Amino acid sequence: MVKSSRNTKWISLCILFLVHLAEVLAVEDGLVTNGDFETTPPTGFSSSGLGSDPSIPSWKITGTVELVESGQRQGGMILIVPEGTHAARLGNDAEITQKITVEKGSLYSLTFSAARTCAQLESLNVSVPPASQTIDLQTVYTVQGWDSYAWAFLAEEETVTVAFKNPGMEDDPTCGPIIDDIAVKRLFTPKRPKDNAVVNGDYEEGPWMFRNASLGVLLPTNLDEESSSLPGWIVESNRAVRYIDSNHFTVPGGKRAVELLSGKEGIIAQMVETTPQKDYTLTFSLGQAGDSCKQPLAVMAFASDQAENFHYTPDANLTFQSVGLNFTAKAERTRIAFYSIYYNTRSDDMSSLCGPVVDDVRVWGKSGGNRVAFKVLALGFGFGLLALFLV
Ligand SMILES: *[C@@H]1O[C@H](CO)[C@@H](O)[C@H](O)[C@H]1NC(C)=O
Ligand SMILES: *[C@@H]1O[C@H](CO)[C@@H](O)[C@H](O)[C@H]1NC(C)=O
Ligand SMILES: *[C@@H]1O[C@H](CO)[C@@H](O)[C@H](O)[C@H]1NC(C)=O
Ligand SMILES: *[C@@H]1O[C@H](CO)[C@@H](O)[C@H](O)[C@H]1NC(C)=O
Ligand SMILES: [Ca+2]
Ligand SMILES: [Ca+2]
């Protein structure tokens, strides 16, 4: 008996050690190795691409991959480098890959910046086999000419290969998307609060954002809530919504929120657990991002069979307001969703897309609310007794 328990102890110690080791080995949140393409290749940077011996430190390349430099011109056009002085351009069918060590079974999100060059219809296939998604680069959301995107994957192995591929076939082989600033973050799914049926309703858990990147991160279409860069939420529409941070935007609560772009083409939704026939209230903060977005701002909010529009009516000192609607659940899962009613652009550059901000989304049942109130009351009563006792 004693011996076997000692063995068990040893085994659990070993497991602990292994788990710890895996944690130590797993990639840290942030830029992947040479994810900004600023590490000098062995043959040096060359203004005419990579020359005869193309190599990019820490990346494996297939096809025509070129390191481009900021200010570099091509056919009268200045190439866009999202960050620093270098970025990678993927020619026809070209691919760059990097192996990273992750924690098997965990959800990760990749953040990367991309710009298109000559062709309108450029796209980028980002994959961690067997998962992949093609990101359409046709819509440029900001006047800078590039955007940051997030894409999530479930780690099925301890070592995975992150791949970016240009699936296009242009006549000009030097066309093709430019990518830069590739980062990774391990996501966790926040617990559903007791008094709120919405998971991650405050949007505080989401993809990696660079402290000094001021454009936010686009969340493209993703219908699978199991592998969402914004845990709990899906992006139902063809167009993206923008994940924003309080370092660069006005955010109603905490450090993160979502800015709705492209009108009806940018829909964020969640299926929340409900009890059929029960009455619920949905509330959320509706605000502006502080990015000179041209008014009016308004959202359409959905909950079950209810839909209501809310116009942002700024109060002198507030950058957001609290709004809500009541609904009766029809099923055990109820869809809540938001989109922007207008297509807004910034008033300073007239072309960057912007829109209303949504944050602190809450859904609670009428009796659930009472229960919370009761608890608060009971707690108050308890303290009252304690006070009496102390006196
Ligand atoms: C952001 O910060 C990192 C590290 O602090 C730096 O390497 C990078 O050049 C900065 N990017 C921009 C766009 O300022
Ligand atoms: C994207 O790349 C992955 C992995 O290489 C591949 O399985 C998938 O079919 C590609 N998707 C498209 C649309 O090209
Ligand atoms: C707004 O804030 C200013 C100064 O903080 C204050 O004087 C004013 O009364 C506030 N206005 C409203 C409508 O709360
Ligand atoms: C929702 O119902 C509550 C009563 O349960 C009521 O006080 C509130 O005004 C209603 N809200 C809306 C937007 O109808
Ligand atoms: Ca760079
Ligand atoms: Ca928030």
C-alpha cells in the first residue's frame, strides 16, 4: 500500500514536471520568431528581393517570397510595409511557414498584418493544418493601406506549423500580399458569470494586440464558436468587425471592446443559454471609439425574435450609453447579435471604416436578477447583524 502510494506520488510528480516542461517550451504570447521580418538574413537585406539564395531567418519559404523594404517602389507604387522597415511578400502560390511549440488541446489566436499590392482580389490562406482560412484582402479597412487580422486554431499537436500562403495566380508574379507582424496568443475561455448568460460579454479576452499598433485587429468571418479569436463570439458576416483596445480607442469598459464596421455586413453574434419561455433582459454599452467617426452611429440589436435599433446619443461627458431590450426565450439557446445600421467612415480621412462600439453585453433572466438582488439584500442584512453584534 505504502509503496504504491509512493509510486503514485512519483508518477504525479513526473506528470507535474512534464506539464511544467510543456508550459516552458510552449511559445510565449507575442511576436513569433522574426515575425516582424526585421532579422537580417545571412546574405543581408537586398533592395532587389532576396537574390539567388533566398532565405528569411526562422521561416521556411516555398515559391517566390521576397523581403520588401519600406519606401521600395514597384511600377510607380510605393510598397506598404505595415511595421518597421521590412515585410514579406508572397508571390503566386508562394508560402512561408514556421513551426511553433504549443500546448496540445489549447486554443491559440494568430494576429498578423497584411496589405495587398497590385491586384484587387488578393487573398491570404492562413493555416495550421488541418485548419485553414482564406482571408480576403480586397476590402482595405484603413487609409494606411494595411490591416491587422486575427485567426484562431485549436492545437491538435505539441508542434504545429503556421503557414501563410498566397493562393493567387496573377500575371505579374511580383504581385501578391505583403505580410508583417505575426504574433500568437494562447486564449482562454472566460467562465460565464453567474448573473450573466453571455460569455466574454466584456470582450476582455481576445487576440493579441501590439501595444503600439493603433489600428485595432480585424476579426474576419468565423462561424465556429469553438475556434474563435474572440471566445464566445462568432462573426457571421462576410465583412469583419474590429477588436479595439483602450490604448488607442475609447472603450466603454475595461481595456477591450468591439467596433462594428461595414453596416449589415459586419455582424457579431453569440448563442447564449436560456430557459424556454423565460423573460430576459439584454443590456449593453453603446459608444463611440474616439476615432473621429462621422455620426450618426447606431446599432441593430437582436435577441430571440426581438430586434431593436439604438442610436448613439452622446451625453456631454460620456463616450457611451447603456441600452437594452427585453425578450422571451423561445429555446435553450438564444441568438443575440449586433450590427451597425450605418456605413460610417472617419471624418479626418474620409475613407477608413469605423462605427459604433459595443461592450459589456449582459443577458439575465428576470428571476435570476431577483436572485442576485436577494443575495445582495441577504449580504446587507448579514453585515447589519455583524455591525449590531460588534456594537
Ligand atoms: C512597436 O514596438 C516594437 C517593440 O517595442 C518595435 O520593435 C516596433 O518597431 C514598434 N512598431 C511600431 C509601428 O512603432
Ligand atoms: C489553404 O491551405 C491549406 C493548407 O495548405 C489547404 O488545406 C487549404 O485547402 C487551402 N485553402 C484554400 C482555399 O486554398
Ligand atoms: C461634465 O463635466 C464637467 C466638468 O467635469 C461638469 O462641470 C459638467 O457639469 C458635466 N456635465 C454633465 C452634463 O454632467
Ligand atoms: C424591461 O422590463 C423591465 C421590467 O421587467 C422594465 O423596467 C424595462 O423598462 C423594460 N425595458 C425595455 C427596454 O422595455
Ligand atoms: Ca516588419
Ligand atoms: Ca470591455
